[in-house]
Amino acid sequence: MSNAVISVRDVSMDFNMTKEKVDNLKEYFIKLVKQQLRFEKFTAVSHVSFDVLRGEVFGIVGLNGSGKSTMLKIISGILKPTLGSVEVKGTISPLIELGAGFDPELTARENVFLNGSVLGFPRSLIKEKYKEIIDFAELHEFQDVAIKNFSSGMYARLGFSIATLVRPDILIVDEILSVGDFLFQRKCEERIRDMMSGGTTVILVTHDIDQIQRLCSRVAWLEKGKLRELGATAQICPKYIAAGSEGN
Ligand SMILES: Nc1ncnc2c1ncn2[C@@H]1O[C@H](COP(=O)(O)OP(=O)(O)O)[C@@H](O)[C@H]1O
Ligand SMILES: [Mg+2]
């Protein structure tokens, strides 16, 4: 498709997991050198293809372990797929694991600068936008507190606030919106809508199927690493909900 900003082509991801029980690292290396370790291949994503179009909010749904986060990591370039290819046009702001890119020992203020630089923002920009970041995250009173003391909601607020500071071409949001409280979720949704109107493409993964229905135009449904369905939200979500209630 011509206006695809992300093209996922026949992507598979295998993880190698040792079958042996090894008590320590020394034993592991001895067994490794003697080639006594047996590996078991686990396919987390299997022959998945889809396009994400410029400016759309694209949802990925599926049960736990269906390969959603693995897929997002491949799109973000954090993981290299075993097979297939991903083509991405533009800058990506990945919000994948809660607290990734944060140092728990540092304060919120320090983490804004740390995480901002991880995301590639110039220090001068972070300085200029610092107040806005803290305001959005509603962390005025906690700016100088080590974030190891934060709740998961506070982490999520800070992470989202930093990642959306500069409008990226592509925003990837994995589950983090579901940890904040209701009001914050609405605020994030508003910001996502702003970004959409500014042309940002969003990939959204959440357990909150209502949120998928409110925000996404199209949805990919992953099941055990395979693409079970792909299409308009209005078509896919009812099927997904029905499958869930049947217990499959
Ligand atoms: N680094 C890894 N090593 C081994 N297995 C992994 C790794 N990352 C994910 N998996 C496995 O791949 C499957 C898909 O995981 P994930 O992509 O996190 O699913 P989801 O985000 O849909 O819950 C799970 O069975 C998970 O245990
Ligand atoms: Mg996940």
C-alpha cells in the first residue's frame, strides 16, 4: 500500500530456550562448550504480515502471550525478526515496557533528562519543556523523589508524558494506558487524538477493548503468534469479544 508507514512482511520470531536445568553460570558455560545444552525453539510470532497507514490508530489485540509485545519490539527495532522484514518510515517513540529507560534510583527530574536523551531529544528541548512534562504527568510534588517510590500509575504518567513531548511520526503504546487512573487515561486519549490530527500514526496495545473501539480504525488480532484476523475495528472487535466469551 502506498501510504503505509509500517510494512510488516511475513515476520516470525523464534526464541531459543534451554531445556536443561542448570544450577549456575559456570555449569551453563561448561555445558555450552561441551555442546551438552539442548535448546528448544519457541515461536512467539509466526508469519505475520500487515500494513499500518499514515495517520491511523492501529490496534493489536490478543490474549496474554499471543506475541503483541514481541511484535512491537520488532517494529521498534529492539528485536530483529528471525524471518521476514519490517519497513518503517519515520521516527518512532516506543512506550513498550513500563519504566524502560528509567533509573529507579534517580528522581523524576533526573529521569526526565535521562529518558529524554534516550529518546533522542536535545537537552535544551527537555529543559524548555520540563515544566510541561511534569504538569502533564501531575507530579509537581514528586519531582525530586526517587522514582522507585512511585506507583505504576506514576511511572506510566511520566513515561507517556516524556514520550509524547515531541510529536513523533509513529507512537507505540503497549499496555501502559491501562495502569493509570481513569482521568489520566482520558488525558492520554486526548493527546493521542491530538497527535492523530497532527498526522502521527499510533499503534495501540491494551486489554481495554473499549479503548481500542474508541480510538482505533483497524485492528490486528494475534493468536498464539499468528494473525487470526485483520480489518476494521467494527468488524474484528465483536468477533474477538465473542471468542473470549466462548473461552477460546
Ligand atoms: N525474550 C524472550 N525469551 C523467551 N520467550 C519470550 C521472550 N519474550 C517473549 N517470550 C514469549 O513469547 C510469547 C509472546 O510474548 P509477548 O510478545 O510478550 O506476548 P503479549 O505481549 O501478547 O502478552 C510468550 O509466550 C512469552 O513468554
Ligand atoms: Mg505484552
